[in-house]
Amino acid sequence: MTEPAIKAMIQLMDDSDKEVVQMVEDKIRTLGPSIIPILESEWENLSLNPNLQVKIENLIHDFQLESMKSKLMHWKQSGAMDLLEGMWIIATYRFPDYSFAALKQEMEQLYFDVWPQIRENLHPMDQVKVLNGVIFDQLKFGANTKNFHAANNSFLNVVLESKKGNPISLCVIYMWIAQKLGYPIYGVNLPNLFVLTYKQKEIQFYINVFNKGLIFNRVDIDNYLAQLNLTPNDIYYNPCSNLEIIRRVLRNLIMAYEKSGDEDYKAELTDLIASLD
């Protein structure tokens, strides 16, 4: 369909006949996310009435959500190999114009900030201490304790800009840098807290990134689980998959929108995480 024809259909969404409006909207929806630029262009038309602008906004949002779902399902079906790509897809839920290239560039810059300070033949714990020094003391990343449940803590672009995040977003940044340096550092799904583990052959310890990279051990996890009256389980001690990390990020977002009363966002993400399951 030509652009003038699509624009004419958009204008018909303001028709007084509800059946015409519904028929036109249904037809527009069949055209898919590719028409988002045309919708955005029409939305900027100051001659439109507010009611039509709201309808266009809803269409754009639905198309963007459809695009995000498609990307996330393709990411999963392709093996969920690139965690950074999964985090980027989630960020496009609220920041649809944010590009994967921009995210990679920001993360690469962090790596180049850390890399010059890494020395060879360091003990694993010393490797982590160097990482901690650069990421938390030099680059000033830290826990967003004031707004712990804010949705923005789950969007990596916002965390990179503010340098404040929740446990899992900070862990993703830390882990990505560490793995690019060749360190065997992975995510661990603890109840109520996401942490990292350094796991290689007979060496394993844990890193609480939300507490400036505090190093702890298996006994500490035992004690933590005992405080929560939980039975020890292998998943609380060993690395989890990228898909599990993305699921947890989505659960955090659902909780954030539930607390803020954004029921529409909560419903959309609940449907999305169900499709991943």
C-alpha cells in the first residue's frame, strides 16, 4: 500500500462512524510495524485532534510491542547466546529508537576503561578486586537504593547513563566486561538477590555486585537461604542461563509496574514472559 493511501486511512480513524473506524484500524494493523514512521509523521501533524493522536499513539505502541516480541522470540529460538542483545530488546520496550549498536558502543567503552588496569597472572580474587576498583570507585557505578523498584533500573541504557541500577542490571554490566576479559564469571539466581559467581575448575566464589563487588562463599549462601527458610538447591549455587536472566529482568519490570500502578504495562509484560516460558 502506498504512503498516501496509508495516510488517508489514518485520517478515516477520525470518522464519526464507529464501524468505519474499526474496519480501518483493523486494516492498518495488518500492515505491521513497518508503517511506524508514517504513523509518527502523521502524529506530528498539529492539525489532528487529540482523540486521533491518542489512537495513533496506541497503534505505534502496539506495533513496537509486536516488534519487540518478535525480536525476543527470535533471540530465544536462536539459542539466547548474546545476553547483551536480550537486554537491548527489553530496553526497546520503553525506548524503541535505542539501537543495539549504541548499546554495544557504550559497553565497549567500559571495557576499554577497565582493560588497561588488568595485569596478567592475577589470582581470581585479585582479578575481581581490580574490576571492583574500576567499576565502582573509578566509573562510579552503584546500587539504586533510593528507587530500588523503579522500572528504569531494568533498562540498560538508563543504567549506563545514570550509573545506578538494581542487582541484575549491574551484574549484567559487570559480567559482560569480565567475560570479555576472559574471566569465568556468570550469573546466579538467588532468591530476592541476583549475584555472580567466579567458577573455574576447583575455584568458586561469589560476588555481590549490588554491594560494590563484595566477595563471599558457599557457606554465606547456606546462611542466607537458612534466614529465608529455604531448602538449598543447585540453582542457588551455580550459573544460570541467559534466558533465565532475561526472564528475571522481565519479572522485575512486572513488579515495578505493579508497584507504580501501571496495569497496562504489567499485563503486556506478563503476556510476554508467558510466551518465553
